[in-house]
Amino acid sequence: MIRVQEDDFDVGAELARLSDGNSAVGGICAFVGLVRDMADDQQISAMTLEHYPAMTEKELTGIEAEARQRWPLEDALIIHRHGRLEPGDRIVLVATASAHREAAFEACHFLIDWLKTRAPFWKKEEKASGSEWVEARASDDDAAARWNETGSAGKAAG
């Protein structure tokens, strides 16, 4: 399931829905991303996330489909917020449910890595020095690239 929204989300309620009525779920893995208060040694007062809805939802749907192809998932969830957020606010929830923990862990890790590099969100940070758009980070690209390497992560049996 994919949701892109301005409103906050209830992590507990969202995770409960992943296994509600499905006794095949043996484990749920989740990642919650938060707005930090610092970037490059500068205080951040807010972050604004912008996106093009149709483009974003299409890409997130593709990322989720790729995870479902690679791992035996019972369910998957990506919630990503947009709009103006302040330090401590939740930005993203990525969660996976599977019969076995390894598939849930790997799929969740994969989803957040690919989300960071492939989802079309634009971030602007508000600092004392002014507002500036956040550039892509090589470390995020490196993390996502490991899922493309032959013989590395992916295709977990569970």
C-alpha cells in the first residue's frame, strides 16, 4: 500500500493493519524517518517536501512491486508525507510483513534505500542562513546500489 499525504500517521495503528487477520505474518519490520534538527552543522527550523502526485505515486508503486517480486511478503506499506515539517516530525514509514523475519528486514531495508534515491520528492531546508534545496547524497546512491549488485542482497528465501 502506498500513501502520500500531508497529515501525520499513527505508527502503531499502521503496523497493526499489516497483520490484522493474517496469521501467516511471522514478522513485521518498520522504518520511521524523522526530520532532524541539524544538517551540515547548521540548525534546521523546518523542511518542506514537494512532489508531483502522479509521478510520485507511480514511482513508489514500482518500488513496492520490486520488493514484492524479490521477497515473499504478506504485505508492504510506504507512507510518505509532503508539505512543511518541523524537527521531530515523522516524514516516512516503510513497513514490511512476511512469514519470516529475514525477508521482512531485507525488504524494508531495500524499500527505504530505493525510496531515498528514486522517489521524486524535493526537499528544501529552512536554516538561519536561508532556505536551500537539499542535494542528492552519494551515500544514499551507494546504499541503493548494493541492491543492484549481482550476488548481493535480494531474493531472500525467508
